[in-house]
Amino acid sequence: MDGIDMMQAWTVLITGFVVVFAVLILLIVIIKIYSTIVYNIQNKPKKDKSKKDDDDTPKGTGAGGGATCASASGGVSPDVLACIAAAVEFMYGTGNVRIKNIKKAPARRAWANAGVVTNTRPF
């Protein structure tokens, strides 16, 4: 084996493996710390506003379940409000659910609307 020092080749090989795996482990630790910080920020306990409600709309468990809404503001018809309330009740079950605000979504451009139609098409 002319010109190749086997001891030096093994040293370079082992050093390369150690450096690569050390950097990978360091990246894993950094990403884990970052995800923990983001999780804690997103799930931070919010100030308890349930003791003081600003609006005095009653929380309901009426005939339709737990979904109630104060009024049909924003140009939304009562039929649409009833459908939204039924969908909310279906998703969250009966209980104390309150719909505080319903607004009409802003108009989309043609390409955005085509994307929505394409991505929400049933199977």
C-alpha cells in the first residue's frame, strides 16, 4: 500500500463520523428545545375571563343543544346562523357553547376560489 497510511485513514474516518453524529445530536437537541418553547407559548394558560363575561347573552342548553347566538349581525341571515349553530353543536356536542361573532368572509379572487373548490371536492 504505497502512499496510504492506514492509521491516518482510520483517524479521518472516525473523526468524520464523530463530527457528523455530534452535529446531528446537537440539531436534535436544539429542535427539541425550540419545539418545547413554542408548545409552552401556544398552550400558555390564558387569563380567566370566564368569571367576567362582557356580553350578557345567555349560555344555552336549549332544544338545539348548547349553541346560541345573540343576533344576526353583519348581514348573515337567521337561517345561516341556525346552520352554523347546528354545525358547532355537532362538532362540540351539547354543553355550554357560545357563538360570539359571525362575519361574512371576504370575497376571494378567481384562482383562490378555484383552489378552494379543488381542495374541498368530495371523493
